[in-house]
Amino acid sequence: MELLNTYLTERIDTDNYKLTYYFPDNCDISFTQKDGVYSVEIKLQKGQTQPSSNYISDTINCTQYNGQIEIVFVQQIYDPTGNGWGDGTAIRPKMKILIDG
């Protein structure tokens, strides 16, 4: 079961790219960025066991840092035993995109 559907990177200018990605509408996302590494976590909402077939999109602008942009998608399922979402490797693959400016 994968939560990330499709993604697209689009160059805006020399230092900036636009990332658009699609995920099921019964998922929550969180986004962090530090030193050119953009991390997007996609999680099934609490109580959900299967991803929806309806997809929605989100777009973020990414700026290179030291000539590179690294984008990491982490897909996680909710642990019904109360342990949260695990260690970030519950669903494979963990996607990593490297843009070398």
C-alpha cells in the first residue's frame, strides 16, 4: 500500500523548483525543510486502514541549498495499538529525489 501517488518537479528558475504531489484524501501531511532537505510525511488519518481512491494535491516551492535540493517522502500507517505512526519506515518505498542544480 503506497500513499504517494504521483509527483512532478518543475523548474521555476536557476535556484527554485516547484514540487506538486498527489496523495489520498484520507491522509494527513506534514512538511519540514532544513538546509535544502525537504521532508514530506504522508500518514493515513487515525482510524483509516486503507487509502482512499480520491486523490488531492499539494504544491511546495523548493530552493536549492549548496547547489542541491533533496526531497524525501515518508509514507506511514497509523498504529492502532496507540504507538503513533512508527519510525517512518512503515510503508515502502521511502522516496528520495535529488535535484542537482
